[in-house]
Amino acid sequence: MRGCPRSGTARRVGPAPPERAAPTEGVELAREHDVVAARHLVRRVAVEAGYDLVTQTKLVTAASELARNTVIHGGGGRMDVERVEDDGRRGLRLVFTDDGPGIPDVDLALTEGWSSGRGLGLGLTGSRRLVDRFDLRTGAGQGTTVTVTMWQRR
Ligand SMILES: Nc1ncnc2c1ncn2[C@@H]1O[C@H](COP(=O)(O)OP(=O)(O)OP(=O)(O)O)[C@@H](O)[C@H]1O
Ligand SMILES: [Mg+2]
């Protein structure tokens, strides 16, 4: 991504999401309490899909951080859960969207410990590490969409 103009330009980090997707459910993320609903939804869908406990917990933890960012930094938005299949592999994909201010400097936001506010600056980097795929589309004034995918362990 080096050489990309920074300010005012949409940035993208991560590979393209896999092809086939079937939407399941979603939640609105307007206030802090909705983060709890997002956690519960992800846990339930992961259990239903047969994920092992460790993988469930990783995905729920990532969802919690990303949902919190949507509420706190994005001014609210939503999370949608989709079942995905890629080359015979099954996975769950979580899409967090908001029409908030966007992230002007993605590299900075993805620096462990950096926060524009009073946070610990661990949410984005932590969730990125927990999932199999992490895709961030954002830009100043363009809202933010974070898409994460977790494959079912065989
Ligand atoms: N949805 C979003 N909209 C706008 N800015 C965002 C969004 N998500 C993250 N950011 C920006 O990226 C920075 C880093 O996010 P990250 O989740 O890593 O840390 P934090 O939310 O500040 O603190 P923590 O999550 O550790 O409590 C945020 O401080 C914020 O500036
Ligand atoms: Mg955060």
C-alpha cells in the first residue's frame, strides 16, 4: 500500500473477501449496550455453526472490539453476520459498517497502542490478530467498513 495517497482517499487493507456469502442476521449498533447484543449474536451463530470454544471466543472478542469502535468512533452503524464458503471451507464473516468520520490514517490506526481518544489503542490490532481475514475500508469522511472472516476448524 506504500505510495498510496493518504488523506481523503479510501484505503483498503487486507485481501478481497471470499466469493459465496449468505446473509444470516444483523444488529444495529447505536449505543454501548448494543455491543452486548452483537457479542451474543456472534456467540450463538458460532455455536450453531459448530465452532470450537476457542474459535468462538476469538471471534466474539474481535466482534466486541469492532462493535465498540462502530459505536464510539463511527457514531453508530451495524454488524451483519454472513455464512461464507470458499473452496469447500466454511466460515463466518462479520461486517461492521458506519457512516462516521472514517479513519484518515489507517497505518496509524493499525499501530498497536495508538488511540485518537483515551482508549488503549488495542481494538483494531487485537481483533486483526484474532481472525483469519481482516479487511478495512475507510477514508476521511467516507465512513468505515471492517470485514472479518473466521474459518471453521476441521
Ligand atoms: N469505526 C471507526 N470510525 C472512525 N475511527 C475509528 C473506527 N474504528 C477505529 N477508529 C480509529 O482507530 C483508532 C484505533 O482503534 P482501536 O480500536 O485500536 O483503539 P481505541 O478504540 O482507541 O482503543 P481501545 O479499542 O483499545 O479501547 C481509534 O482511536 C480511532 O481513532
Ligand atoms: Mg477500539
